[in-house]
Amino acid sequence: MQKWANNVRDRIEKKFNKELANADSIIDVQSYNGASGEFTVQLSNSRRLVVTLSKGECSYGWWQIKGFPCRHGMVVIRKEKK
């Protein structure tokens, strides 16, 4: 990303930071299926989502639509130090 021209890196970094700033509704992350890279994400409203890192998917659907990780995916990525 550091070699990208026209401030693309800066714009993407701003989007990532904005999503992470809104991650306060996530209260827990647990490994669901280590073999497939699936994790459950517990939200403050008791809703649970499934994030599959190997596929770049979240049951919320935003990651698949936008093409980069949603806040749920980012929290899992950060937790797993990927």
C-alpha cells in the first residue's frame, strides 16, 4: 500500500480507522472453527456474527459488498494479529 499513488493508501487507511472506531459494539470474539478460520463475534445487542477470515466474509454481509473488512472482520484480524 505504501507504493500506491494518489493518496489511495491514506483513503483506505481512513476507512479502516473509521470502522475500527465504530467497533465498540463488539464485546467478545471467539474461535468457532480453527480449521476453517471461522470466528464468532458477540455484539452488545446479543447478536452473534460469523467471520471467516480465509474467505474474507462476515455474516453481516458488508465485507462481501464493500470488498474490504467490516469492523467485525477487522476486530478478528487485530485479535489474530494478521
